[in-house]
Amino acid sequence: MAKQMKLTNAQFRSFVDCPLEEKDYVAILVQKGYLTQPSQKPDES
């Protein structure tokens, strides 16, 4: 499953244990070239 998520085993264990947040997961995928840098979310005012 780690391979499917494009994570190392250590990163996957962190994901399963929950300290790996969505923003950190996205950052890993961007760093590895699987995603482009996400655009800024608009402020909800």
C-alpha cells in the first residue's frame, strides 16, 4: 500500500499512525514529482 501511495515505508507508517497530515502528504508527492504545486486555497470570508 505504501507503494500505491508513493510513500516510503517510514512515511506510510507515519500516515497510518496519523501524524502525517494531508498538507505533508501533498508536499511529499510534489517533491517526488507526482503532483504539481497546489494552488492557494481562496480565503473563505
